[in-house]
Amino acid sequence: MFTLYHLVEEKNKGLKNFQKISGLSMTWYWFGTYFFDMLKSLCLFGLFLLFSFLISSPKVQEVLLLFICYSFTIFPFTYLFSLFYNSPNKACVRFGFTFFSLGIIILRKFEGFSRRFWNSSRRAF
């Protein structure tokens, strides 16, 4: 949501237009924004790795892979979502509510799928 707030704020202040006027193409603008956001995510991954050595769990690699895949997919969706709002606060609240709702729906669907999968795999053995 930090990214979303700043994207909407940049749109309100006209900073993207200022960069267009100065000669920066929109491809390089979005590439730079994506690169910087991924760099911030990698810093968080580094902290996660630092603390994961303190926890001896076999699932640390899976959680790290999940975080990395999430970052690659969430940023483009956030950029798309930022185009529809003019108020950064309203965008963050609706974005959070949307992801919370989608998370519950997907969790419910996956929960039913995983029960069916595990029950059918137990019978096979």
C-alpha cells in the first residue's frame, strides 16, 4: 500500500507529467518505478533471510519463494489500481479491502480443494 499511496500522490502532483516534459519516456518511468519497488522488496527479503537463520524450520524456503512471487505479481496490479483513484487515502483503503476480500474468497476455495485432494490421495495408498 506504500507504493499505491505514492503513485496516486505522484499523479495528483503531476510529477509523472514533469518527467515526461523533461524527456523521460513512460517505458523508462514505469521500469524505474518497478525496479525501485522490487529493490525495496529485496531488502525485506534480506531481513527475512537474516531472521530465518534463527528459525530452524524446513518451510522457510517455501515462504521466501512465496514472498518473491507475490512481489512480482502485486506491483503491476498496484500500478493498474492506482490509475483509478485521485485520493491516496481512499485508494489505500479500497485496495486493502479488495485484497482482504479476495484473500478470504481464495482461501475458502483453496480450502475445499485441498480437502478433496488430500482425501482422494489417502484412499489411493
